[in-house]
Amino acid sequence: MSKKSKKIKKEKDDPNFRSICKNRKARHLYDLLDELECGIALKGSEVKSIRNGKISIDEAYAQLENGELWLVGCDIAEYPQATVMNHEPRRKRKLLLKKREITKFAEAGAQKGLTLVPLRIYFTRGIVKVKIAIGKGRKIHDHRENLKKKSDTRDMRQAMLKKRQ
């Protein structure tokens, strides 16, 4: 069993894990090199809105600023019951990482000209977590090559299955 399948199985079995949203475009638009789980600093009305699933990370990215990592472009809808104490929907939110994780992960991405992309937002034990990844942008011809490889491997698998039968 591969490492990835073990992780997915663990997340499905864990009653304390609840996925909120995924960035499906990220795996298509970027070659993902490394992933990291981090916390996020939120206001109370933002957490309530996230629990209702009113969040979008399709256009979001992470940015290194003054030695801190910030999530930019994430849209969390206003919580209707929070009248005066509501939040700004598209404000920058601080990502919570240790100093050595920031130096290893974020600065490596900034130096090489790579992008820090949020992959998913989820609850684990009642705490909101963000999974971010270092990604290298793909060109149009890279997309085509990737699709060709996928179709070729699919065709080979189907041929092997037919041969066994």
C-alpha cells in the first residue's frame, strides 16, 4: 500500500477530520513539489462561515512578507448572524508555522520563483488547517503531455486486464 493511499485511508477513518474545500485546479495548473500542513489565524465569524462551507481558495496563494507567511485571495463569505463583528471577506490571513518551517518551505519557494498554493482547508480536532504546496507552473504544452501520459497508462492498464482475462 502506498504512502498516499495510507494517508487518504487515515483521513477517511478519522472522526476528527472534516474536509471543507479543495483547490482542484492546483494539481492541474502546477507541478507540486512539496506539501505542508499549517494553521491559520481567523476571527470567530470566519470560523462559523467556514463550518457552513462558505469558503473559496480557487484564486488564493501564499506570500512571504516580513518573515511571515500570509494567505492572500482566499474568499470567506460574511457570516449573516455576526452583524457588527463581521470580517472582511477577502482580507489577508496569517498562516501559522514555526520559524524553521518558514525558512525551509516558504523561502525555498520564493528563491526559486515557485508559487505557494493552498490545496485544501479542513478541520482536524476542531482546528482549521490549511495544506499548502510549493508548485511550479505548467505551460500549455505541459498540460497536453500530461494528458497524453495519463491516457497512455490507462490504455496499457486496460490492455493488461484484457490479456489476463
